[in-house]
Amino acid sequence: MRLYDGQMHSATSTGVSEAQQIIDLEREFLVQNYARYALVLERGEGCYVYDVEGNRYLDFIAGIGVNALGHAHPRIVKVIREQAELLIHSSNLYYHRYQGALAKRLAEVSGLNRSFFANSGTEAMEGALKMVRAHANKISPEKIEVVSVDNSFHGRTLGALSITGQPKYRRDFEPLIPGIRFVPQNDIAALERAANERTAGIVIEWIQGEGGIFPISSEYGRKARELADRYDALLVFDEIQCGVGRPGTWFGYQLADPVVLPDVMVAAKPLACGLPLGVIVANEKAAAAISTGMHGSTFGGSALACRVALEFFDILEGLLPSIRRVGDYFRSRLEELARRYGFIREVRARGLMVGVDMSVPGKQMVAEAQARGLLINCTHDTVLRFLPPYIIAEKEVDEAIYILDGIFAAQPSQ
Ligand SMILES: *Cc1c(COP(=O)(O)O)cnc(C)c1O
């Protein structure tokens, strides 16, 4: 394995490497909204990805929690091949075999009965907000408030952005939709104060992802359920990052005992193992707010994406115990590091959704990890975030821990 040193090599006849040409092309022709790492990926296999120069990286971010079965999983590749030859997309003018079948599976594992398929997280959240509005509109035109949590992340479209509890994302686009009340996470009294007859919806991530891996307490979830019932508001759980197997249960809200069931749940990231697919899963009451013609999507729920998701669900069923086992092992190995390195404040983990909260910035560590062959991510400046594929075993954890140990040992504060 060659180590990546932050520079792209293998000069071509023009004297500029292919990777550098790819990067330069983007600099010239793309909206400059992303701060990408200088790494041009070409292919992946299992838990590893390779760049255009053949360097190998252990992938512990998995396309931000999307590549749930890693890369080029044989069963996923097989169904994509088969389905691509049959039917990729048909629009929602017609039926195909896989939407109903996937919706049935989602009902079985979520406890909610009716699905609507979209293409991304934010689009699913947008539809859920329309459901909240439509439900509340039938009760009173004044019922337009949505309670959301500080530090949350719900997506980039204007509706989802409006309920995202991080001003840095909202600032440039105001005014956004009115009537949003932000409350501190896990502050039950604040939640109680924010809810009233005008509340149309309460939106919560069971585990904040972008915000730095912060789970809510079961009591907080139960209180949200109680308040939604009291005021006939819809309780919406954003499971886009923490759902579909990552916490070692099908969904984050199933970590609570007893389970706190929302009225509406949105999922996306890992749902179709890398193909774009988002979903709203709602109970009968919430689903009844949307009648024919009120909502739709051209691409949503394609035959290809739904078939892949069905295949994924079959595999995931058997993977949940190993997600819990390997997740616990990863957490305990990180806690060992936390005992040795004073700048690690806390390790927060639920299954394979893992954060290391530090008193020092993480950005440079992410670059160093990349140079040593490990892909990770940093959120909120000081939280290293790990969203590895569900197929990792203890061996991959050991490899990641070895690299992290080396990086931590080289910190100036040591
Ligand atoms: C990623 C994410 C979204 C947005 O999903 P996109 O597919 O990027 O639109 C919304 N909510 C949460 C919790 C997320 O992690």
C-alpha cells in the first residue's frame, strides 16, 4: 500500500497528474460549495476504496453513512445488473414490482404503515413537513408551528433548512418558513414550554449525526410523544443518518425501551446502498393528510433503487447482531484511547454510529488519517465521526484504531 502524502503524483505527458487535472476541471466548472479533500476515488471493494493512483484506504465514513454494505457487494452488484437490463425507471404514472414490496418491508420493521418514496434525505424531510402542514391545516389555519431541536440537521432545501437547528446553515437564506421553535436537546421542560395548540409538528433526530453524535434520552422521546398527542401534532423522527440498521436496530427510536413510535419517520442515506432513495414512512393518521395529487416525485422510488433496497433489507436482517457486537468493540477500543489521550473528552456511540469528542480541532487529524490510509470525517470542528459500512469486523476496527493511535500519539499536546 502506498501512503497518500497530500499531493497528487503520476504526471502525464502534460506534466500534470490525472488526479490534478480532475481537480482543476472541477475548480473551473463546478459551483464552489464543497471543500473537498484532494483525493480522487476510482473504485471500492468491501471496506476499502482506491484512488486513481491505486492507493488503498479503509473507508470508515462510507459516503457519509450511505454505503452500508461497503463497495461492490456481490449481491448488490448482481441485482443492479439484473434490474438495469429490465427496468431502471418508470415514473409514478405506473406500477412496478418493488415499491409495494419495499413499503411492506418498511412497515414490518418500522411499525408504521404507509410509505412515500423520494430520492434524498432533504426531499423526504420536505415531504414530511408538507404532511405536518396538511394535517394541521385541517385542524386550524393558525396551527403552523414546528418544534425542532438545537444543533439538529435536517437537510438543505428551504423547508428542511428552516427546521435545521444550526444558524450557520440558515443565515444566508433567510427569511425561511415561519413558526419554527428551537429547543435545547434533552431539555424536557423546554420542550414542554415550546409545545402548544399551534404546534403542528415536533421533529427530532433520535441521534444527532451532523451535530456530533448526540442521542436523545428515552424520557425526552416519550415526552415528545406525549406532547404531540396532547396537541394533535405529528411527531416526526429524522432517521436519515441514524436509521436503517446503523444503531444496531432497524431505527434509532427502537433503542428506547419501550419503543417510542413517531407518527412519521424519514430515512434515506443507507437505504439503497448508494443509489439515491429516501422515504417517508407514516402511520395511517399522518398518511391520511396527503390525498391524490398533493405530493409527488418524478424519480422517487424507481424500480432499480427499490429492488436494491429490498435486497439490502434481506442482508441487513442478519447483520444487526454484528453491527451491535462490532460497534461495542469499536467503542471499547476508542475508550481505551480516551484513557490514554487527555484531549479526548468523550466517546459517543450507538452501534456503528460513532463520535470521538475532543478538546482539539479534528480537521488536521482527518487529513493525517487519509495520509495513513483511513477515511474518516470531522463534524463540529472537534468531533471525529465514524460511519463505517455495516460489514466491518473486529479486524477492520483494529486497523483503524492502530492508525488513530499513531495520529493521537503525534499530537503536539501529548
Ligand atoms: C444527511 C442528512 C439529511 C439530508 O439528507 P440529504 O440526502 O443530504 O438531502 C437530513 N437529516 C439528517 C439527519 C441527515 O444526516
